Amino acid sequence: MDRRNFVAFATFGSLVASTSGIAASPSDATAVSALLVEYQAAWNAGDAARMFRLATDDVHWVNIVGMHWQGKAQAELAHRIYLEMMFKDVPLTLEQVESVVPIGADALAVVARWNMGAFTTPDGNAVPPSKDRMSLVLQRTADGLRIAHGANVQIDQVAQQFDPAKGPPPAQR
């Protein structure tokens, strides 16, 4: 585990409690961290098959521009094509696990923040490095946690200052 992953994992322990009264266990924290570290390694290796070994067969994936892929075969194919086309050698780094909330006995809702390197879209648009937020539903299986649903959103840094849950906008403070 490199330093960045250690920092993300070390700050993870305080984030596993839920307001529902059900808390994620330390073993959940370890399993979530291991899954995200493996996801990062698979992305950085450009290996979609490796990434989707972490998924259920009926996984649903919503990508950063709203495409919805259903089933492991479709999600893996789309990721393979994009990893070869526009994300080749584009680094993805786990910044922080923001929350882990149990959903009953068999699933976890996870929110993680990532740093994404710069890339060029298929139509030639240069996208600068960004921070992304990923929302995952992880299912407990005999083989460990598996991704049942994933959605990725690019964080709009300008809009963050207008988050109503964090108080009034700067001009009104």
C-alpha cells in the first residue's frame, strides 16, 4: 500500500459509522479499502477484465457522462474500449473514502473521492486533471465484496462554494 492509499485508509476508520445506527465493521473497512486499491491498480494497468472481476455479473455502471451499462460484459467492454482509447496511461488515484454505510446485512453503500489525470475525449476535447466522486453499492458474496452498482461524477470545483448544505454562498457570509 503506497503512502496515498495508506492516508486514505488511515482516515477511513472514522467514516464507517452510519446515522441509521448500523455501523460498518472494521473488517468491512479493510475489505472496502482492498477493493478500491485493487480497482485503482486495475485502472492504472489499463486492465478492464481485472477491474470487473470486482463486480457482480449483473452490475450496473453509470459513467461520468451519464452512459448506463448493464451487466458485467457490457460494463467491461465499454471500460476496455475507453481504457485503450482515451484513458491509456491516465492515472487514477484514490484520495479518500468519504463514507461507508451498511444496507442491511448483505450490502454497503460507499462514496470515494478520486484524482483523475488529464485526458482527451473521442471528439478531441482536452479534459484537465479533476477530482471525481464515485458512489458504489457493494454486495457481500462468497468471494468477498463485489460491485453491484457504480456511478462516477466529476466534481465541479466552482459549484462547491455554492453547496447549500455547507451554508450560504461566500457573497452572503
